Amino acid sequence: MVAGIVAGLGGAAALGRILNAQVHDAIRVWNPLVYSCVAALVAATALAAVWLPARRATRIDPTVTLRHE
């Protein structure tokens, strides 16, 4: 997860520079607040996507699951 966030931040910084060249310095390329908020949002979404199904799976009795197979 951390590797994906780091790669995404690097890609966003690179694309931000390209976009900055296209719009003739009308935007700021590096805004640490925006980058950190987006990284935190992506991390929270990934954590919820993993944690919620895992929590639901722990509530199922293994013997019941094995009987249905």
C-alpha cells in the first residue's frame, strides 16, 4: 500500500509539472497539503476496503462454511 502511494505521489508530481508547462505557470506544481490529504484519503479507503470484509469473514463459523463446500 505504501509503495503504491509513493508511486502515485511521484506520478502526480511529474504530471503536475507537465500540466504546469501547458497552462503557463497558472497553477502551483507542489502543494504539500493537497498531496498529503489525497494520500491519507487513499490510505483510508484502502484500509476500509481490506478491513471491512476481513471483519465480516471472522464472524462466520468455519465449520458451517466447510459444510457448505
